[in-house]
Amino acid sequence: MMPIEACKAEVAAKLSPARAQHSFNVAAAAVRLAEKYGADPAQAEIAGILHDYMKETPEKEQLQLLAQSGIIVQDTERCAPKLLHAMTGALAARTHFGVDDPAVLDAIRYHTTGRAGMTLLDKVLYIADFVSADRTYDGVDALRALADRNLDDAVFFGLAYTVGDLASHNRPIHEDTIRAYNELACACVRAEQEGNR
């Protein structure tokens, strides 16, 4: 794998200054969360640095890369092109940066949608992207506080936020997001049922 400093230089060269800084902020947040919750900080750092590497690449180019790699693009991904960068980002991490760790590649691949059965590293990157230092949306401070108390609760909040926001704008919701949300929602219901017995 390419050394970390070389990865940072590549990210800084390819992305706008704001997007590159976001990537470095996500990496810092991911390392902090990894250390807090017991994930591997080195995996979290490289996943954070590379997660948005393809974010500013034109949609047509990303679709070509995916087709050349034999990756089938679902209709929900075609209808929400900003999801493509997670797939092409994982591809670039492997082919351009030499990342061969499946856990890191999966964390990058699912950082926008989540998925059922998310690993600890998946959760760390997913939430780091929500709470990085450059984020200023309404509610980010509450989510940061929640992430410091309970990572699973923070992931559930993030998924619920995403589902609600997309639905309110009549946008498609990726199947992986729905599965991840339902998995955690069912876990909450079961916990409530156990508590009421």
C-alpha cells in the first residue's frame, strides 16, 4: 500500500481544497472513534483519507470505470449519482493506492449507504463522515455528542436522518440503507420488548 503521506498528497492533488480537507477531517474523526470503540486506528485513518477520492470525478467517467471493472450499477445508484463515488472510491483504493485490506475497502464502499451487518470499521467511517470538524448542518453537535456515548445509536440516528431527508425530497433510498435502518430498528424494538417482559 502507498504510504499515508503519499496518499494524502494524492488526495490533495486530485480534490478541491475543501474536499481534501474534509477527507483529512474524516480521517481524524475516524481515528478518534476507532480508538474509543476498539477498531483499528490505522484502518480507520486510511479509509477516512481515501473515502471521497472519487467524489469530484465526473459521473460518466465513474460509470465507465465501474463497467470496465464488471461492477453492476443498480437503478437507485443511477438515480443518485453521488453514491457512485463510494464504489469507485473502493476501486481506486485497491487499484491506485494498493489497499488490499477487505475491511478498509468495504468501509469505503459502504460509507454513504451503510449496510446490514455493518462492521465496527464500517460504523466508524460512516459516523466520522457525519461528524467531521468541517460539518456544520443543524444537529451535528447533537450527533457528535451521541457518537461519543454510543456508536450504534449514532449510526441509527444517521440512517434515520438519511431516510427521512431523502423521503422528504422524493429521492430514492438505496436498498443497503433501508436494510441497515431496518436491522437497527428491529434491534431497538426487540430491546424494548425484552424490557417490557
